[in-house]
Amino acid sequence: QRRWLAQHLPGADAVYGWFADSHMVLPTRAATAAGVPVLVAIAGFDAIALPELGYGVYESWRAPLARYVLRNATHVVPCDETMIAHENRYSAYPDRLANGVRAHVPGFETPYTVIPFGFDPSDWRLGPAERPAVVCTVGHLGRERVQRRKGLDVFVAAARHLPDVTFRIVGVPDADAEAVRQRYEAGANV
């Protein structure tokens, strides 16, 4: 990064980075010193903490680095207002868990503009009105920790209550499929 920044930063109009994490510390520091604006897009991992799942940058040694980036950026671009502040009412039920950047970055005063992820619905066909009942989840689900974090246990438990509905999991490596099936006691409809 140092070499790249030394070469490209002097002519840059801005530094733009995805996620407030360790990879943005040096670009933020260098750009700030050079008077170049820093924009950081945030979208989840860098805005929340789920202690029971060990999820979120604030659940790791990188928390102070993320805080540095968010406090020193010129502008933050969250994909949703909940990245700035919200209450998680589910993970610690019945308690509410404060989340969002304001909960994890004391003194956060960086200006921000919400820019939602989006798509043009006219680009997507709805498909036939009558179709088989299928519930699908997709993700890179190779490690047990990630499977828990993404809720595979809840997904498979829901399938037990709806035996006439197909539940499809996309993203488990073939070599791990049988272990996942056994771990979560997946039925024939999964």
C-alpha cells in the first residue's frame, strides 16, 4: 500500500474504500496527511457486533483500527441508516443490543450519506405465479463458525416445521455437505 499510495495519492481527488477495517488505516492516514478526502463505504461487518457469534469488526483485535478509519474519514457511505444506529432485538432476545457505528465508535461525528444498494426491478422478471415452494439461502458456507453466523441452524430448524417445502442451501462445499446435513439434522426436504 505504501508504494501504491506514494505513486497515486499525489494526483488523487479522493480515496474510496469498502469497509472500515485494517486495510483502510494506511490509506486513511496518508490521505488525511496529504489533504485528500477519504470516503468509506460500510455495509455490516464494520457497523455491528454480535458477541454470541463473534461477528463484527468490533469483536476482534481490529476494532481500534475500524474506529480510527471511521473517525478520520472525510465522509462515510452506509448502505442503510441502520449501519449508523439501530437496536438488534433478536440476537439477545428479550434484551435489545445497541448496534451501528454510533454504538461502537464513541464520539463518531463523521458526516455520512446513506446510499442503498439497489437494482432496477424492471431488469428482473417475477417468474410464473404458480411455482413450487422453495426457500433458498446462499452464502460462502464452508466453515462451521460461518454456518452458525449465517443461521443455518435456524434455517434447517424451520425446514422441520415445513416438511412439504423444499429448503435449498447453496454455498456449502461438496466435501462438507454430509457433515452439515448431520450437524443440523437436516431432513429430506433440505
